[in-house]
Amino acid sequence: MTHKSGFVNIIGNPNVGKSTLMNALVGEKLSIITSKAQTTRHRLMGIVNGEDFQIVYSDTPGILKPAYKLQQAMMKFVETALEDADIILYVTDTVETPNKNQEFLNKLQQLGKPIVLAINKVDLTTQEKVQELFNLWSTMMPNATVIPISALHGFNLNSLVDFILDRLPEGPEFFPKDTLTDKTLRFFASEIIREKILNNYRKEIPYSVEVEIEQYTESDTIDRIKAIIYVERESQKSILIGHQGNMLKKVGTEARLELEAFLGKKVYLELFVKVNENWRNDTSKLKRFGYPL
């Protein structure tokens, strides 16, 4: 029996639903999801296995023009994903302007790789608008196959997967067949905590935060996790902790409950807040946090 395998890398602008699509395709919540731009900072792989295929999906940060070193590192994840992709899954939605990042779109078409362009969130507009966008994207991206979808509601995802399986190159598996992702439990713990911060704070706080798992001890019945939340200024630390620690307790409770659901067992979670000035522009600190430089 012929076996197919390949990297299907999900690329697109911020807030078009890349992470929601990744989770829907994999069938598990691997990528954190919030309404804020730049929620995804790392490249995260989700692996789908069949008897005769292995699809390695990658969720990537939203395309942007970097303003500081953290964002430069995030864009390196995107560049790497373009280089090693067997299939590029470019995600747009029914709201964004199609000619946004025209230079990047031209670059995609020059790579000579199969491209599927998913118009996401079609459930939020009319059939006429979807047809208009379909025609526009088909003209703008003649090398791409355009497929309207709703990642949130699972609409037309079967057509998307059929395209991927048809274009997937022949080859052996890259990971053992029981592997779901390339990331560790420490990574998912830090991301779940960061998701709760993104959901509970406004303005600059979510973007000034990095979460590091200082200690992770596993057992059959309970996992014990100690996490450090880094901010850039003392004023941010005060806001993050809140009056009498109420905000930090709220974040901790929400994160613990999701971690318990994710792991299927009890979690003891300790959160600490520290100031790490200008970490988003500090090469050594970014490297420590796992960003490519």
C-alpha cells in the first residue's frame, strides 16, 4: 500500500481563524484561541494519522511587519513554515481586504508549491459575498485552489482535507503513528496560562507577558506545576496581580480547570509574577523562551 506524508503549513494574517482551523483539522484543542491579534507566537504542529497517510499541520503566527525582536522571531517561524511546506494552506476570511500583503501573496505563488486558499468564516456573511470573494481570490491567486469554509462550524472541511490528501506526496511517516503534536506538556501548560491572561486583561498587558514553566512534576493522580509570568514593568505586575491578588487567582483557577480537562487528572498550579524589563527586545531572553533568532 502506498503511504503519503507531508507538512501542511497554515499561513495567514492575524485573526482570520488559523488556530481554530488547526484545532478543527486535528480534532483536538492544541492551539490557544482568543479574539486578540498575535495570540499565536510559536509554530505548533498537529499530526493526523491514517493507515496510509500522515498529515503534519503547522499553526503559525499571523503575518505582520515586526516592531520588535519578539515579532521578528515570530516571523521566522512563518519563513521556516514556507520553506519546509509540502502544501501551503493560506487562510483568509470574509472581512479582510484581499489585496492586503500583496507582496507576500506574490511570494507564495512563486514558491511552486501546492496552495489551497481557505476563505474562512463564511457563516458570517451571505452566499453572494462568498461567491464574490471566491471569484476575486481565484483571479488574484491563479495557482491556488480556493475553498470557502467555516472552521468554527466544520463547514466544507471535508473538501479541504480531500484536496490535501490528493496533493500529499508519497513518503514514510515523520512521527510515530500515535503522536499528536511536537510540543511538550510544559509548552501546553504555558500556553493555557497565557490564553487566560489574553482573555482577562486589556491594552498592553497580554502582549507584554511571557509564561515560563519553572517546574513540572507528573504523577498518576496529580501534576504539580510552578509557572513564572514575566512582565516588562512594575506597573504591569500590579495590574496582573490585581487587588489582593484577585486577578491572578482568577487566571490561576481558569488555567487549572482547563489543564485538568486537558490532562484528565488533578493539577496543582502555582503562579508567580516577575518583572523582566524589555524582554521582547532582548535576544538572550527570547532564546531562553524558545524563539528562533
